[in-house]
Amino acid sequence: MENSTCFVNLLASQGCVELDSSEPLCFNSQCSDESTAKERKKWTPKEDIILIGAWLNTSKDPIVGNEQKASKFWQRIVQYYNCSSQLVGTIPRELGQCKQRWARINDLVCKFSGCYEMALREQRSGQNDNDVMKAALDIFYNDHGSKFNLEHAWRELRHDVKWCSTYLEKESGREKRKAVASDAQGSFAEPEERPIGIKAAKAGSKKKKGGKEEELEKIEGLLALKKQISRQNVLESLLAKTEPLDDMELALKMKLMSEMM
């Protein structure tokens, strides 16, 4: 008798469910999973490119430029992204989602750009662009332990002046931080050291030389990228001219365009 009473009380505590209702039953765990799935909706390459376009266009806006605050800057990016005609019918993205995705794109594309520059420096005679790309992908995988799957984003950003300038600033800041860390370690070194042997001295000399060569290669890569950005600026100014170009300007435009291809 006591068990029957407990069973009745249990049924009563579950509430009333209308069996003829057209609404699907939704349990708490199911609803939670569905909302989580919406929040974690995977970004597609098309969405990535639209987000990149939103960031680039907002950065280049002559009215606000770089003076805009970070919060307003990202509000404009999200508005630009969600208003895209290519995303009609999709669930709008929130500011946090866009900001987080851009941070990931920017970080991975910056890392891959360094790998691509290294592959270019190691390019052998007879190798084409596809060979360089494959080598860059292999370098990225060996360095970071995962495949680079944002090639569409890299191709969208690699020649853009605004992004390249931020990439150069980021790389420059990274080199400065390394130098500061190295100086800090040197300042805490012990005043007296044991004399090292001849073999150890030779090994240290070779290692030091390799580090300098590697640093020089990085600087050369950054200078080459800076030169490329400068050329693109000149080309953009020539393309933006409304009046006819003279012979010298026309020749320069054709030369720059052929180099960019």
C-alpha cells in the first residue's frame, strides 16, 4: 500500500502533459544540448571571408579609422557581418563569437605566414607555387602539431595592406619581447663561471652563429614584406587615379601588376 502511494505521488509531481499537443516534448538536457549546439555552430569558409571583409572595411573606414574605441569597433564589425546579403536566413552571430573567431583566424594566419616565408626562402629551382604551399603546410604541421585549415582566410589577407601592417607590428613586438627576455636573463647571470672546454666553446660558437643567421633571415623576410606593402600602396594609388596616366605611370602600373601576379 505504501509503495502505491509513493508511485501516485511521483506521477503527480511530474505535472500534466497534453498528449494531443503539437509541440514536441523537450526535456531539460535536450534543450540544453540544442542551445549549446546553436552557440557552437561551426564557422564556414564563407562566414570567415565575410568576417574578414567586415574587419578590413571597418579598419579602413576613413571616418573612424584607428581612433575608434575597441567596443565600438567590434560593434561595427558585427553589424557589418550580420547585415551581409550572403547570410540571409542564417542565425546572427554575437559580438563575442565574432571577436573570438577573428582572434583565432588572425593568430593562425600570422603563424602560417611565417611558415610560408620560410618555405619561400627554401624554394629550390624548378619548384612552383604549389610546391611552396605544400612545404609551408608541412612546416606549419611540424611546428604546431595540427593542419592549417584556414587557407581561404590566408589568401584573403596576405596581400591586404592593413592586415600586413598589423602583422609586421605583431612580429616586431614579438622580437622586442624576445630581446627584453634575453637581456633580463643575462642580468641575473652569476658573476663567475667555470671555464669551458675547447669542444664546448666550438659548439657554443656554432650555435650562436646559427641563431644570428636565423634572426637575420627573419629580418630579411620582414623587410621583403614591407617592400611588398609599399609597392601595393603605389599600385593602389595609381589604380585610384581618375585622370589618364602618363607613360611613366602606366609603365610602373603594369610592372607592379605583373610582380603582384
